[in-house]
Amino acid sequence: GSLMAVVLVANHRVVIDDVFGREGEPADRIWLIRSGSISVRVPSGRTNRRIAAFGPGTTVGEMAVVEDKPRSASLVADESLDLYVLDLDAYRHILAHEPELAAALFRNLARALSDRLRARSVALRAALD
């Protein structure tokens, strides 16, 4: 049951400035930030531009996993992080064998993505005014 799925989620620690998800890499996991903060960065000329930042309680890396596409940005630790990690095998196990947990996972991912899209829409509207 759900206990099996919980066991499939691992703890992970990342130190400051570590890149733990690189743009273009295959999607192999979703992270949930327990503590610390990250920057989402994309190439811009000779540097990487910070396009977003996230802290505790936020999932990252989910877009690539849900879409089954390479990562669209790199994730960089702004400070030491404690993360929960849901790897691709565990994600697929949940989808195939844990329908209630899968529904809860998708509700939470949909809510998070909706919140981000709404925030971007507000920022874009403000920039256009």
C-alpha cells in the first residue's frame, strides 16, 4: 500500500552552489525541498540567468518528469539543502500501483504548477502595464 510508496522516497543533502539538475539532462527524479533554497537558472549569453527561486515545501524537477522530456533549466543550491527525492522508478511505481497516492501526487503537482503560472501571469501583466 502507501507505506511502500513512502519507502521509495529518499532523503538527499546538497551543498551550496551544487548543480543538482542540469538543463538538457534526462528527467530522472522530482525533488521536494525540506530546507534551504534553490535558484532555477537558464543560459543567457556567457552566464546563467536566475529565472526563479524556491524554498521549503516546493517541488522542483517535476515538469520534466511529468512531460518525459529533458530538463528545461538547471537547479542550483543557494544554500545547503535537505531534499526528499522521488526517483523515476518510484514515480512510475506509484502511477502503476498506488492510484490514491498517484491522484494526491498529481493534485499537489497541479496546484504547484498552477501557483507558479499564476505568479508569472501577474508578473507579466505588471511588466506590460
